[in-house]
Amino acid sequence: MAKRPSKKQQQDGRKTFRLMTWAVMTLVCLVTFPSTTFLVLLGMLPTIVAFFAGRDDRGYAAVCIGSINFVGVYPALEALWAGDRKPDLVDIVFDPLTLTIMYAAAGLGWLLYLSVPPVIQTITGFMGQRRIESLKSDQKALIAEWGDELAEDGVDPDFEYGD
């Protein structure tokens, strides 16, 4: 009987399959919609870099950066798809304002990705400290009501928790 592949081998296989699927989809789009695909690939370059260079396995950096990066790419796509006067792809790609908007949006995504977790950590730390203080006051009230026998297990209500 054949051995089952390990979890790491299964994950590596899934990653390879996912990468190959994205490559095939990109090639199909490049053949079908060359201007749109090239503009999206050029505009979403920071997201692609974040996806491959990301330190987390879940891809939170790519999702955070990519969603805001796409908001910056969308006006250029809208100009490419516009009805009356369609600018060429070259006009859009070599317009410094368009590139600035695309990459500034990606920069904003990086800023959010790097700055929001410490803020959330600080807020939850403060909430945890308030909860500890609330539980300490409740414990003191229970000891005052029920007596010192309640704290015989060695829990000191005046104990200070460190960081």
C-alpha cells in the first residue's frame, strides 16, 4: 500500500497547482484581452510582489495591498474601456499621473497593512488591562463579602500583571 503524502507535500502541491492555474489564466487573458491584461499586470505589480514576497502563509499582505491597489488601477481601466475617445494603452501607461495613482494606492495598502495591526494590538492590550482591573475589583468584592476563605487557593487580588 502506498504511503500518504505528508501535509507539507500536500500544501506544496496545492501551491504549485494554484500558481499554475494563475499562470494559465493570465496567459488566456493576455491572448484574449492584451491591453487590459497588460495594464492590470503593470498596475498590480506591487500586489504581485507582495504575494510572492509575503512572509505570511495566508497572503494577508497581498489581499490588503491588492484590494486598495485595484482601486488605483480601476480609473486607468475605465479610461481604457471608455466609449467615445479611447486612449491607447501607451498613452495610459506613460502618463505619470496614472502611474502615480496606481502605485500610491499600493503604497496606501502597504501603509494600512503595516500600521493597523500594532494599533489593534494596543487597543486589545488596553481592553485586556481594563478587564483585569475589573476582575480584580470583582474578586476583592467577593472576598469582602464571603471572607478570606474564598482566596485560599493562593490567588492574591493585589497581584500586578506585567507586560
